[in-house]
Amino acid sequence: MTHWIGDVFTSDVGWNHLETLVDIGDRMAGSDGERRAAEATRDVLTDVGARNVQLEEFDIQGWTRGSATIGAGDSTRETIALPRSPAGEVTGELVDLGYGLPSDFEETDIEGKVVMVASNVPDHYDRFIHRREKYYYAVDRGAAAFVFRNHVEGCLPPTGSVGTPESPIGEIPAIGVSKEVGSRLSRRREGETVEVAVEAETHDATSQNVHADLGPDTDEAVLLTSHVDAHDIAEGAMDNGAGTAVVVEVANALADRETELDTRVHLVVYGAEEVGLVGSAHDAAERDHDSITAIVNNDGVVRGRTLSAHTHGFDRLDDLVTEVADDFDHPVTTIPEQGPHSDHWPYVQWGVPGYHLMSETGDEGRGWGHTFADTLDKLEVRNLREQSILLTELCVRLADDEFAVEHKEPETIAAALEAEDQAAGMKIIGDWPYDE
């Protein structure tokens, strides 16, 4: 029976929820807006027929943005603080380290200096370098402040958190500047003394995960996930209202196909992803990993038509999503490498089979994400519907008794990270969970 495909392709439930989320406004982790977004997600999952729908609260380090500036004298520029930057005012010589590759930090004396790096990596480099990795290279080398320069044109300063689970507030002031401001600073101020000033408040706060179930009441479960929080500077449509909208749309479709599910599908919409995967880390610490068939994490979907799937070396997951794509004659790109930068990772790092679902945009890096331009008008309802169809079928096949994928030993994941040259960066960030 294929009538469900037409139902999904004419459904508005996911898109309507996406509009609800972006219209809330500020969904920063720990904010009232994040809570209202979680409550709205709880309510819509109840409406589509999920059961055991509830919010689970947990404590987080709260952080509230104030003003931020960089410059000298009458050329001071307004910019934005990176979440969890400490407040403070520092001065130092401005050093532009370009892409901020590990070798750039090794080859340059940055002690006591204000370090600026780009938000992307060059095409010839063999892996992605996360913002936090660049930040902690700067910290490790004694920099006075960190400046994160966008590589995307449009006068868009980028945001994105710093800090670690053990020390949620970063060690040196951190700001984001647009490509244009960064270019001007490099041309006019490199080698000169500049001042970086950040105003921010820290406080105790609470976030929450949304939980719900579909299918039979089995101990084992397929986890279908997203995160509902977003940075406070934009609507968070792409990151990650769209991911939560897909979870809602897939849940709506699965509710009509529950008799086809041999295994429970457990929905988790996390809070506090943008400040260090706090919600998923909380859940992963509480959950029996052996009970998880696989995790299907949606973070970055809908931005483009072609889905991409990090499969983390799980060949059976790679084969399955490729089979679904072939059966529906729809493009999907698979990426077998480890992807330690979203809510699947607190599970996958311990050997749980997992997907990180995104979509290709043709842009380098995040594109509009983590900027003021992350708005609803960049998305198309067609992409949401088509990807929801694929992911509904993927979940049904994952929940079939005939499907099996073996968990890996944590040592195998650690070895893969070492082989992919990701381990050193994770260690300096404080994200390496394995015994040496």
C-alpha cells in the first residue's frame, strides 16, 4: 500500500509546526521560548497520535547575550558574542590566522594576542574543523581573545557556542564577525592593538527534552530525533526548526503505519543542543544503549533537496538508506566517516548505530545557519515532504524484525576517529571520552 505517500506529500502538519516554532522567536537554550517550543512540540505529537508524550527537564548553564565590540578608537565595530563566552574586556595585537588549521596555530606565536580565524576550511583539507576546536587551539596557545570570521558574504556575523561539559563558560572572550568586517579588520588592523569587549550574564537555567512513542511497546527502540532549541539571533528555521518539523511529519505518517512496526519508535526532541549537546548527553547517560536499534538524528535537513547521511562506518545503515533512496528514485548521499557534531553523537561514540541526516545545499559549511539569515523563507515545503517520505520508510525498515545492525565496541569508534584525524581536535576541546 502506498496511499501514505500521497498523505505525506499533501500534509501540512510538519510545515505548520515549523511556522509555529519560528514565530515563537528566541529559542535559546534555557529560555522561555525554548520551553514554549518544546511544549508546542509535545502538543503536536499528541495530536498526531503518539503516546507517552512528556517533557523531561534537566539543569543547564544559562547564558544571556549582551553587547560585543571589537576595534580601536573611533573604528570600534559592533559584533556578536559567541554563546558561553565569558564577559570581559581584553586588548592585544590582532593576528589573522586564515582558516585556523592546526598547523596555523603551531606555526604562529599568539600568546596574549587577539586571534581571528575563518568559519570554513580550504577545499584541499581532508576534514572539517569545528569552531570549538579552533577556539581551544587559541586557548591552549595563550590567546587573549577569539574572533570567528564568517566565510559567507552578506554582513552576517556567525554565532555558535564555546565551552566544555566540565567548564560550560569559555576561558577567553569570543566573538563572531561578518566576512566583510573580518576582511576590513585584517586589512586595516592586523598587527595593531585592538580591544575585544563582551557583555554577558551567566545564571542557572532549565531545559527539557520531549519524549513520545509509536508502535509496539518493546524494550528495544529506534530513536527518531532532532533538537528544538536555536540561537537567539534568528528564527532557527534551518537549524533546527526544520529537523523538528520532519520528526513531526514522520511521526504523523508512522501513526498511520503502526501495524507495520515490529519495534517501538521512540521520538526525542532535544533541548540545549546548541550549547554542547546537553539534552542528548543527558538522555544518553540515562538510556540503556543496548536497547537502541539505531538512532535517526535530523539536524540540517530540508535546506536542500538531496539528503546526506553520516553513517559512521555502519555498513548496514549505509546499505539501508541507499536501498530506500533507490526504491524511491530520490537522491541521497552517504558519508561513512564519523560525524561528532550533533545529537546522535552521545550514543554513537559508544557504538550505537546511528545516522546524522542533513541535506546538501551546494554551499560551503553552514551557509545561512548560525546567522541572522536562518529564516523560514530559505526553505521549501516540497523538500520537507519528500524527505519525510524517505525517512518514514527508513524508520519502518529499521523497525522491522528482519533488520539487524550490530553495535560497535567503543574502541572501534575511537580507532576510526584516530584514523580520520579527528581525535586530536576532540581531545583539545575536551570531547574525547575514551581512556588513553
